[in-house]
Amino acid sequence: MIDLNLKRLSPLVYLVLMACLLSGLSRVQAQVDTEFWFVAPEVWANHGDSPTLLRFATFDQAAIVTVEQPANGTFPTQTISVPANSVSSLNLAPWLSLVENKPANTVLTKGLKITSTALIQAYYEVNPSNNLNPDIYALKGANALGTAFFVPFQNYLNNGYTQSPAGFDIVATEDNTTIEITPRKPIVGHPQNVTFTITLDAGETWSGRATSTAASQHPFGTVVNSDKPIAITISDDSLNGTPYGGCADLFGDQIVPIDIVGTEYIAIKGNLNGPDKVFFIPTEANTTISVNGNVVTTLNNLTSIYSHTLYANSAYYEASSPVYALHLTGFGCEVGGALLPPIVCTGSQEVAFIRSTNEFIGLKILVPAGGEDDFEFNGNPALINANQFSNVPGTDGEWKYANITASSFVPQLSASRLYNSTSNFHLGIINGGASSGTRYGYFSNYAAQAYIVQVDDNTLCEGDELELESNLLFGATYDWTGPNGFSGQGNPFPFGEVGLGDAGEYIVSGFVGACPIENDTLNLLVYPFPEAPEISGDSVVCEGAPLVLSTTPLETVQYQWAGPDGFYPSADSIAEASVTLDNDGIYTLVVNDHGCLSPPTLFDVEVIPQQALNISTDDATWCQTENFTLEALPIAGAAYAWTNPDGQAMGNQVGVQVNNSQPEDSGWYTVQGEAEGCPLLPDSTWVEIIENPVIQSVDAPAVCLGNEATFYANYSSDGTAAVTWFDANGDSLGSGNPWVIAEADWADAQAYSVSVNYLGCIAGPEAFDFSLVPQQSLDILDANGSPIEADQICQGDEWILDGNGPDGTAWLWNGPANFNSSAQSVTLNNVQPDESGWYVVNGAVGTCPMLPDSVYLDVFPTPAPPVLSGFTEICEGSDWSLSAEAASDGTIHWFHPYWGAFTGETWPLDAVPLGAAGTYEVYVMESNCPSTVVTAELEIAPLPEVIAGNFGPIEVEHCPDNTPALDLPEWDPLYAVEWTYTDSDENTIEFGEGPGMVALYDGVYTAFLNTGAPCNLTAEGTFDVTTVLCALVVPNIISPNQDAQNERFALPDLTYFPFSTCRIFNRWGQVVYESQDFGNAAGWEPTPEEAVEGTYYYEVVINRNEGDLSITDENGTTTFTEPGPIRLFGSLTLVR
């Protein structure tokens, strides 16, 4: 930035400039920055994912670090104070479910935004408590943000668990960010090479997860483009380190966009039990890759990947176009991964980090030649020296590397700093165990250096001094250019006084060696001093009146107002809604045009003090219809205005009169006025008009002779009044309400009067009469209005009684079970036996008791319901009986719709039909009181329409190829049928169910029929199934050629007719073959020696008794129906 040494800065301008400068600062500082965006990947909990931490390191300034989730209001914002040159950590374990980005293919709210008041380094660490599966993700600040990415992955090691496939996570930094994604391998919810679009707001996230754990299916080369800056995290969870000894560890980093990756990289081999791997992802097609100066491959398309096996201690890589370089290394069998920084014009002069565990830690340092002896670790120059460095092959000695085991001097959980006094360098660290877990990451700057113009204010007044200044970069040149052909060199550069013509853009540019440094600019504004302003407004103002002062409006200026009571906001006018004496005095105005101040203008304002009116009449109370006067103390030269409680004008004199006042005239009476042109402070007085009391009625009930008499006046008033009583002569008896005569006699039966006094307002006197009452008899009547002395009811009934007596009687009933009532008529509902007894009614007219009456009530209890039996399922037509048992001596009553009503304990039912099924109702009647009705269901099973009987055996014969159906001679659906089968050896098995059966074998089939309960009807029968031969074919030609076709003359079907015979004759009548059981014989199969070709003759005798048999021979088909043996003759041709 440029140091302007300005003296006329306004706070608003200063804040705006600092915000602009800080936003410009973030890009060039790379991993050292004041703002970081990050989305944490999901790490499988069962292998180790907690705690996770954010690590922060400061430099020469203390910092306040804020961690928030802009899209998630439930995440508690965290604020951490980090001293200068120190480190601090934030444990995210309490909010891990809010931080890890899952599930995949879902818009989430888990993006982290980290801001700092000073430059810091930051990284995210997975540091499981079981020491398994750790890694570090170096946060790259502005260098992580971009709009075009190729996502790198390794394709060497598989993921160890199906729950931990490779994935990439995206966070948006601005609202309404459109992101296009083309996955190069299948991911959750999307096929490979098919572009899709998502939209995210600031802080929203999305995760792309591979659908396979295979290394070949990691989505390397996936293309991500957006219309606003985003950041991407890659993660390869629980990689199977089989080539290194079988461990499984986490591999991940925050990547950079395409415009940050480079063409030259150096990898330093780690500490694995085998060679490292370096993976290259192209950003342009046909990119060549060289290792130590030798071309090793060409990446022909954007889906290509090249993996270099690193056996040597280091290697120098060069690409023809920018590529991503992803390094897989680690310790022992535990792997880790990091995105390598490009080496051209990049690096850091100071790097800070934290050693997480006391396990092995190694430093991988890369520095240009000449800087290897200029390191300090935590201020100590002796720990890292030139002897530890070697030349990087392929760089002609221009780069040096060191692989240092630092376990002895790097402290645990404390700040560690590596500093080089002459050169920028790159630092990677490996921290962990050979078989527990390893962290690997790079902490140095991934981007080229840049100028940062340093300015206090870019707005100057004509004639102010200007000094141009930028940040200090080792070995850098500083070339300044600006308006009107200005140029200069140096840092800082003294410009001198500025004029209006010096306004414009100033640029600083230069080099560090051959590396260009990113330019920075200053937009300088120069303004003239404005003229003194004019002020308009009232110079004399009444106290309490508004005051407005104004000046001519101008554009892009600030107005600095001040008055007797302080300063005012910037505006072309100021106002006081109600001035006080403190506002009396001088007002000043200065116009500020971008920090350039006009001469002040003065304006004098006089405030006239305010006077007050005072009503001399004290707050007063008058009775309804009275007249009264209100008056104010006089003020010289004043004009008056009176108003009543309704706000209506009453007069303009010093006093006012109210005539025939009414209660609604009560309220505040106000007087206002004006003197010397200024309003007077008003005064008010409260006037209360008392409503005159009203006697509404007098209660003087008649009483019995000698009883106490009470008089009570009912009246209305706004409060408690005094009540006075008078006799017939008008003499006062006294005051009080009520008025009591202790023992009334006939002399007290006369006319009286009463008056009421409320706050001096009087009603009355009001006259009334008083009398005595004689004694009378009371009567109890039943519900029909007849006198009653005794009654009988059932438990649960309603009982109604009515009292008969003189008017004005106050009734009092008493009875059993604490019964009492003050009603004239009483009703007892749901009466219970304990309510039996005497019911007595008393009464009084006034205080005079009447003669009582009484009645006796008997309440019979409800008998218990009967207990029923006999309700089981019975068979249609059965004789049956139903029984009921009562707990008392009552009678039992039955009812059924089919039978009607029946009385008795046992109900005999003869030949019960189906119509007698259903619900039976039963109750007990005792003392004309029924029990509750109980019901029961009688089920009646119907008889079959067809009553099956025993049958068989039924003989069933069938041909060999037939399966006969066995049908029952009698059957009804109410019968269940079960079958058994018995073979010729009398083995019996269950064979099926149902009214019909198919006979699969010869033998005896038995059917068992049963209706089941309650009718239990059964029947059974048998079928004797026999296979008989129905047709026989006799061949007339054979060819015994040993070809297994038509070799012999045989009739195997004659097995159905045992001991059937066969004889074969040659043409000379000689027997050439004979069998006494031809069906079971092999048949005639002559050899050439036994029989020559020609015609032969056969005689077959079938040992048959009965049954139809169709025989087909050379003469055709003949059916034999007559019983007895069958003799067949025919010719037979033998050919060979």
C-alpha cells in the first residue's frame, strides 16, 4: 500500500479504505491471510474422526480470529484471541455433526468462514483420540478460491472400508453461486462424464462421493466450474497401505484452482516402507511430463493421470502445461497426502505450525540455492544448517532439499516457526506413528509474491504531502508510475505536495530476480477546500418550539454542525424538535469535502424562556346539579383558552363557570395561553362531580312475634354512604345498614322511612312498612300433588317430593345419608337402599318457623343379575336346557325371539331348530325390582343336507397311462374328508384332503368323513384301484444289428398277464425261440448265426381272464371282450 501521511482523514473514509485494502490483500498472501473458507470432509467415525481441530498461527501482530457458519444459524460463532507470534487451536468435537459434510449429493449448510484481524496461518486437523486415521488440511486462504478446478485424486490405493470412499467437498463464498460438475467416475447420484448443475448460497456446501472404494474409480480429473468463487476439499479416507505393510490412513487437502497450479514441482521422499507416489492431473490436453529433465509421458486428454513412483530422495518435475501434483507419502505403513506447491516464484519466508503428538515428526524443506544456511527454527540458527541440504536432481544445483527428523527439537502442542532471512522456501511436515497414523501437509505459499500498497488515506486536499509506500519484499524492485507521465523508484518514494492534476491511478511493479511481482494500484483523489457556507433559520425561538437551521445542499460533502448542546449528524440541515434553554447560543457549520474543510460559519440563536399557567382553585368535588367556578392566576398580557374534559372550548377569560354539573362533567379542566408570542405552559385541575345516591329498594321482611327484625336499604352510589332510619313520626332511630330490632312486638309493626348520604349528597327519605307473621302448617306432597306419609321404590329409581306451605316460606329438608335441601320441591335421583328412612321438611316465613311434616321411604335393593350356564355350541335338532342361578329369592325371567318368554331357573328346549340360535335375555325380579338384564349367545351348528354313510370297497380299474379320479358316492360341504393310501405291502400313509382325489398308484384309498363338533357325524369308505392293460401292439419286423434300435421281438406289456407264452417258428416250422412268461422275458434277439434274414412266425398265448383288450398287429386292431385267454398268430420279418 501507499503511505500518504494524511492529516485530514474522516473515520468513515478510513474504514472504507481499510476494507478495500484488506480485500485486495487476501489474494497475494495465499496461505498467510485474513480470510479462509473451508468445508470439512466426512471421515468415518469407526476408524477415527474426533476430535478435529482448527490450528491458527500469528506473526508479528496479535489477532482476533472468528469462526462461523454463514448458512447455519445454529452453529455458535467462536472468537479466539491469539497473541503475536503464537499459536492457538479450536476443538470442533462438540459440533462435529454440524461440521462434517454429509450426506453426499445434498445441499448442506456446513461451510466454515474464518476471519482474522491480522495475518494468520490456518489448517484443519483430523486428530483422533485413538491416534488412528489423522491428517492435516492446510487452508490456502484466497489461493483456495476460484471458479475453475480439476479435482486431483490418487489411483494407487483402495479405500479400506465401504463407508470411506474418496470424495470432494465444495463450499460457496457468495449467494446464488451456480456450479457445473462433470464427474470423471461415477459418484453418488450421478454417472460419469454427465455434467450437472447445483446452486449454493454463501456457506452452503455439497459433497461428491465415489460409488466404489477401488482406486481406479476415484474421480480424478473431475471438472468443477462456477460463476462465483468457491473452495474445494479432497479426501481419501482410510487408504489401504497394503504395499507398505497393511495400515489404513486418511489422505486429504484443500486444493487450489487452475490459475494457481504450475508447471514445475519438486517432491521430497517421505518415510514410508516403500517408494512414494506423485500423481499428475493435466489442465490441458497433450501435456508432457518430465522427471529430472527426461520426458516420461504425455497426458493426451483431460481424463488422463500419470503416477510417478519416487524411489529417490527427491525428484524435479516439469510439465508443458499447468498440472496438479498430488504427493502420497507418510511414515512406516501409514500414508498421508498433500497437494504440492509449484516452485516457480512461490514460497514463504516464515512458516508456523503445531506438532500434534509426541510421535515422529519430519521436516521436508525446499529452498533455492544460497538460502540453505539462512534458517532459524524458533529463533535458533543451529538446528537447521547447510550441511543438511542436498541438490535436487535435474535442477543443476539451483534447488536444495532437506529431509530432517525433527522429533528431538520440535515441541508438542506449542508454536513452531521456521524462518529464512534471505529466501522464500517451501515446508512440508510429516507427524505420526509408523503403524498408528500420519499427518502430511505443506504450509508454504502456493502463489507468486505480490505488492501490497500501504496507505492511510487515498483522499487528499490540494497541497497535502504524499509518500508512496508498499510492503517490503526481499530483493524486490519498486517502480512507480502515475498520471501526467509520473515515474519513480524506491520504497518509500517521497512525492511531495499534490495538486488537483495529480489525481489518478498510481501503480507499483517490479521483480524479485527473474520472478515478476503482482502489481498493486492506488486510486488517488485530490480535492480543493470548499468556501464558507451560509446558514438559514430563525434566530429567535420560544422554549419548547422546533428549531431548523439549513444550508445550501452540495454533493459528496459532509456537514459538521456544532451548537451549544453538542454536535449534529452530517446533513444540509439540523433540527431540534423542542428547544430548551441549553439550545440558546452560537451554532457553527464547517463543510467537509473528502477531508478538506471550509472556514466555519457562525449563527446566534436566542431561546425565550417559557412561563407557566396556574389554576388557583384546588381540586374540588361537587354534588350533581351544583354550579362552580374555576380561575387561573393572572399573567400580564396573557391570552387564555379553557377546555373541558371533552376538549371543548369553555371561555377565554382568566376564569370560567360550570352550571348544573353532572357526573359526566367530571375530569380534567385545562387552561392554555400565550404571552409575548410564546405559548404558556398549560395547567389542569381534576373536578369530580358526585352522582347523587339513589335508594333502589328497602328490605323489611315480616317476622314472627318476638323474633329479630332486620331492615336493609338497597342503594346505588360511587362508594359507601351513611344510611339513617326514621320512625312513623319522623324521629331518627339511628344510622347503619342494616337496622336491627332485637325482639319485634306488635308496636313495631308500623310505617318507617330511610335516607342515604354519600359525601354530602343525600337521597330520601324513602317510606316503607313492616309487619309480623303468624305460624302455619307445612305438608309433603307426592309427584301427583297428593299428601304422602310413606312410599316404596326400587334402587336407582327417581323420587319426587313437593312442599306445600304459605308464601315466602324458606324450606329446609333433612333425611337419611346426610340428605338436605333448601328447595321447595326436591328430587332424589338413582336412589340407593341406604337412603331409606324418614324425610322431614321444616320451614320459616322470615324468621317465623312453620309446623313440620315427614314421610317414610323404603328403597328395595336391585337384585344381583343371574349366573347363566348351558350356552355352548349344540347340534341342530338336539334336546337342550339352559340354566340361570339367582343370588336372591327372586324369580328368573327369560326371553328369546324364537321361543318368547319363560319364567323359571331351568328352560328345557326340545329338538332345537336353527332359529333358536342367538341372544337370550335373562333377569331376576324381586319385590317388583328387576336386576340388570344379562345376555348370552347360543350357537347351533346345522346338520348336513346329505347324511353320508359308509361305502365300498369300490373297484376302480384303469389303463396304464390313466390316473383315475376317486369321487365320493355321498358328500355334503359340512363334512371334512381325509384320505389314506395303502399299498400292496399294506403300508398306509396320509394322502390328502377334500371330497375328491386322484389315484396316482394302485392300491386301497380310504376316505374318512367327519363333520366335527358338535354334531360329530362320521362315515368312511374305500376304493380299490388296479391298473389293467387296455391295448397291446405286436411288432411285425425287427432288425438285430447291434445299433440299439428295434433289436428284438418283445411284448413287455404282457407283465400285466403273467405266464403268457410265446413261440417263434422259421419257415420250416422249427421252433427258434420259446418263453413261458413272455411279459417278463427279454424277448427274441437272434444273432446272425442263430437266424438269417427272412420271414418268421409267432404264436403268443395271453394268459387273460377278463376285461377288454385292444390288440394291434399286422392285420389291424381287434378288441377282445370275451373272458379267457387270447391266442395270437402272425408273421415276423427279420432284416439286418
